[in-house]
Amino acid sequence: MSEPEPEYDFDQEIAKLKPLAVVLREDGQGMVEYSFAMGWMKDRANVFWSGTAYSILGEHKLDGPADARYNADKMGGRVWDPFDPECPVQVDLRGWMAAFKNSKRYKFDRRNARISPKPAPNEWEKELELV
């Protein structure tokens, strides 16, 4: 039987990691981080976050958008803020945050959030916006 996920306030915890960024190609694939390389997947994207990280090399200050731009320049793609309404995908930041906070989860899940294309607005939704 697995242990329950720890309780946390999503809005408060995600605010500590902002600004965030993801890199997407025109075909909707997200840039993902593997252990020692970057790649592309249709249903995942690395969440580049900001703040302080720790490793065997010591403390590091991260700048999510700058790190995303650096990788996008190397591999192509466009940098998006996952909170931007114009971002073409939905980024499962709640699922990513649950994995990020749980060190027992697979490292790939702690780095890469699930993404899905945003549905195109239906004609009746466009008409409702006009009302």
C-alpha cells in the first residue's frame, strides 16, 4: 500500500517556483529532460522553474525562462509561460507539483509535466463570447 501524497497549498507552492517556462515545437511536442539529455515528446514537457536548487556541486540559482530560452536556442522550439492563456497546450502543473514534492516518484515525472493540446473553441463558444 502506497503512502498518501503530502498535503500542500498548490498556489502557495507554485508561486515559490515562478516564473515557469516550457518549450514547445510547432507540432505541439514538448521539450523533455532525460537524465543527461534533452528530447521531444508529444505528451510531456520539462517545466523550467526558478529558485534555488541543490546538488552535489552546491547551491544553484535557477532562472526558468532563461534556462528555457537557452535550450530552445540549441534545439529549436518556442518558450511559453504555462500560465499564459495563449499557450497552445494545457500543462498539468498540479500533477507535476505532486511529483516534484515527492522524492519517491520517478525522476522523469519530477522533471516533466504531462501536456495536452488545448481544445479549439467550438462555434457555439465563440457565439457565447459575443453575447
